[in-house]
Amino acid sequence: MKMIGLIGGMSWESSAEYYRILNEGVRNRLGPTASARCLLWSFDFSEIERLQHEGDWAALTARMIDAARRLEAAGAEVLLICTNTMHRMAADVQAAVTIPLLHIVDPTAARVTAAGVRKVGLLGTAFTMEQDFYKGRLRDAHGLDVIVPNARDRAEVHRIIYDELVAGKVRSESRELYRQVIARLVADGAEGVILGCTEIMLLVQPGDSTVPLFDTTALHGQAAIELALES
């Protein structure tokens, strides 16, 4: 089993889900006493969040590269960035290490395509929904037609992530708002919806949508297990 290096703490709420997904998946594959071989570099998210909203992506890239190099030096053989937003600097991180970085978009897009979905809605932080690093990879590398919520809905989706979900707050009124946003994406033609923030799965479940939901946290973790266990 390869050692999985996790760049986490963005937020720790979703990093805890990664740890659960990896260990449950390995146990299911290898037996009741088996668990994942993994290393975690966990950031103080308050620092990361501040730099994100200041737009200091150069400083964030430097921190991500430092974390990746530390994990590689500690013995990691596969690397995961445990957040969608910070895949903005995935190419720079990959270029800085010799071990493979499993990009969160790729297993997600593979599942979307396997489900026969061609036009997909995307929920996430404002950075993920509005910048091209994520939508562009879905479009250019995987041929998907990606749509995002309107400006007001994007602002509310973003607010709930940063004000509530990263703090472990799961509110019924926020779930209802997300249901309404998803319904509007479906009305705009979305055949499925990507939960493109690793905390959204804490709030939204399959029953909240009339079309398939694609949980990037679960799909990323499952793909990491396959990569870690391959011969």
C-alpha cells in the first residue's frame, strides 16, 4: 500500500471526512483490521482563508508547495490536496514534487461522464465557481459543459461555506437554500451537480436534488484508495 500524503486543514471538517473515507475504504478492501497508510499536513485555516480573500495566491502557492515537499520528504508516495479551491495551484504543486498529485477534478469528471451527464452544475466557493482553474479542467480535459449559479446564489453558497460549514455548523435553512440553488441549476439544464467544495457534503445529500449529485470529497478519497492499492 502506497503512503498517501494529505494536504489538509482547509478546513479540518472535510479533512476528517477524508481520513474516514480512506480508512473505511481500505478496511472494506483488505479486511477488518486494515487501515490506510497516510500522512497529514494540516494548515491553520484561518491563515489560509485570510490570504484567499486578500487574493494573495502567490503566498498560498508557496505554502502549498512547502507542505507538498514536506510530505514527500516524510515518505508520501501519492499526494492529495484536500480542498477544491486550492487546486488553483495544483500544477505548481505537482511541478515541485516527484510524486503524483491526484487532481480532484479527474475522478469527479470520470464519474460524471460514466453517469452519462454532459451538462453539469457546479457548487463551491466563489473562487471555484467564478475562476477558470476548475471549470476549465472540467471543460478542456473532460469535455463537460459546466454551469454555475447566478451571482446572488453564488454569494450565498460561498457565505454558507465560510461562515457555517468550515465551522461545523449545519443549518436546516442553509440546506433549503442549497436545495433551491440546485433546483435553479436543474431548471437551467444541469443533468447533475458537482459538490465542488469538500465541506458541502456535510450539508447536502442525494435526496436534496432531483438529479445526481457528485461528492468530490468521496470521489477523491475513493480514487486515492485505488491509486494507493494498485500494483
